[in-house]
Amino acid sequence: MNRWRVSTVWLAMWATDGFFFHLMSTVFSVFLILELGLDPLQLVLMGTVLEVTYLVFEIPTGIVADAVSRKRSVVIGFLGTGVAFLVLASADSGFASPFAIAAISQGLWGVSATLISGADVAWLTDEVGEDAARPLYVRSEQYYNAGALLGIGVSVALASIALSLPIVVCGVGNILLGLALISVMRESRRPTRSAGTIGGSMRRTLGDAVRQIRAHHVLLLILATAVLHGASTEGWDRLSDLHFLRGIGLPPLGDLSFVVWFGILDGIALLLGIGALAYVRHVGHLEGHGNVAWLLMVIDILLIVSVVGFAVIGVFWVAVVLFWIVGALRSVRAPIFTAWLNQGLDTATRATINSIGGQADAVGQAMAGPVIGGVARGVSVPWALSLAGLLQLPILLLYVRAIRRGTAGTKRPEEIEPELDLAEE
């Protein structure tokens, strides 16, 4: 099979991933709550298992992507993700504790996600160049959301047969996506291993990444914002659906399953996200640290207000609107943050630094998850959600500092002195 254009593969990959992921995620929380019977703390601990695994493996897998192959890393990541969801679908089989099997699936998913994280962005950026990649970050999020919208509709239909069926199809679909990428992805950038061993190359890659982060002061601020954002998102991801089910309540839709409500909620949030991404793509300025920091600060202020409002306002339709706003804002935030993180990175360490960014997010989620889960079980879900929103307040101070600093104190990759070489220690 002839290799497709890089941009075509990138957009098709994320449209397909959006379809299969939302095929699963539409019923994910409902499956955990109703089929597996998990309580609020167990729901959050599921996320903690995922994020701790992500935390442990993110940098090693990023180094592998830089030192061995970005393509192989992405392909193995999708294959592993498929297996993880098939394990999750079997959690109510009765062979072991449903929570234990579900936690194992989250650990496997975490490892697989780290193989994709960083490697995908590094692959794209090196194949097409930083300037050409920047608009593709935003465009791919639009394609992802379009695929996700279709996935939500299919998920609702399959869930009417069995709640686990969308998760099974998601698992099989990820495996097929990984196999397809073997044929259609090209990889023109190959790692250089001067020492002749993969281990030595990996140590040098990590050393180069550490040097670049130490020299690039704005990059340190970017990673700090990732930690705080991760701390805030964990509670929302695990408890927002539970708040609708057990707190606010979902009005009946005739003879239709309440799963349809989650399809409607997620679908409209995605449509709003697609529209917001189109606006940002045409009018947003993603060049320069100050411009991006301003844009992210506005988004995060709106996120804080919306998450806390969702937690404390018990009116159904107000909560629905705030849920949609949060979904749309998070869709816009992700590619903007990616563009910010990738400004001026050295191609030799791009995947590693992107992985460090993902690990920073995982640190925040792993640290905050058990605390938020404990508040949800010991006090209430609304209090836990409010705490999740307020955890993002300190991030605003980091944006102000990034805006004031601009590019001062940063260096171009070729200007960084080799003051630390882990391969030689």
C-alpha cells in the first residue's frame, strides 16, 4: 500500500480515534457505576491507577520514541489500548473482583497511552515542520470531535443492546487502527545512535531533554501549568456523570434509556467544541508565549467558573449548559496547550519533552485524585467537584508570569550548552 500524506494520516488517525474513544467513553462511567457497582472513591481511584501508570511510564516511552521510532511507539500504543478496553469489558465476568479487573485495564491503558503521547506530536512536527504542524494541532481536534460525534450516536445504539458492547467494539477498533497505521504511516526522521546501543541513545536523549528544559525558562512554567490543570481535571472526568445520575438527576425521555442523555450531553458539547476550534483556528494567534498564555488564561478562568457552577447549582438545565461549556472549553484548550509546549523544541528531544508534559499532567491527577475521591465519599460529590475547579486557580498566576517573561531567558536548541550528559555519568 502506498503511504498516505502525513497530514492525511494525522487527521484520519485522530478522527478514527475520536470515534472509537467516544464509542467507549459515552457509556464508560455508566458501565462502572451500574454494571460494576463502583462507589465515588473507587471511580476516582480508577483514574489514579491510570495516572500513576502514566506517570511512571511517560518519560521512558517518550525516550523510546525519540531514540528508536515514533511510528512503532504509536502503533504499539493503539494495539495496547485496544487490549485494555477488551479487558475492561470483561470486568463483570465474575472471574475476579470487578474493581480489580477494571483497575488492571486502566493500568494497561495508561502504559499504552504513554506510548502514543508525545510520539504522535513529535512524528507530525518532524515530518511537516513546526510551522505547518501548528494549524494541524487545531484541525486534528476538529476531526477528532467530528469522529467523536459519530461515535456517540453509535455508542447509544449499541448500549441499547448491552452496556459493554460499545467498549468491546472500541477495543477491537483500536487494534485495527494500530494495524492500519503500520501500512500508512511513513517515518522519514530516524534516530541517530552514535554509541551504537539503544540504551546509550536513550540516556543521551533524556540528558538532552533535561538540558533543554533547564535552559528554556518558559518551558518550566508550561510544565507547571500542566500539573495544576491535571489536578483539576481528574475530579471532573470521574464525577461529573455521577453528579448527573445521583445528584441533579436526569429527566425521563419516554421509553429511551438514560444513556441517550449522555449521548445528547456529550454530542452537543462536541459540536460546540468544533465551532470554538474553528473560531480559534481563524482568529487565534498561537505564536509567541505571551499570546498563547493570554488565551489559555481566559479559557481557564471560564473553566473554573463553569466547573464550580456545575457543582453548586442544582438546576438541571443550568447544569447542562455549564457541562456543555466545560466540554467545549476543554476541546479548545488541548491543541492550544500542545502548540504552546512545542514552540522552539529541538527535534531530537521533541517526543521526550511532550511526554514530560503529559507526565506533568499525570502528576497533578495522581496527587489530586485520591483527595477529591475522599471528599466525594466523605462529604459530597458537589464539594469534590468544587474543589476540582478551584484547584486550577493557582495556574492563573503562572500565566501572568509567562506573559511578563515572554521569551526572555529562553535559548534556541542549538544554543544550549552540554552541561549535563546522563550517558556519561
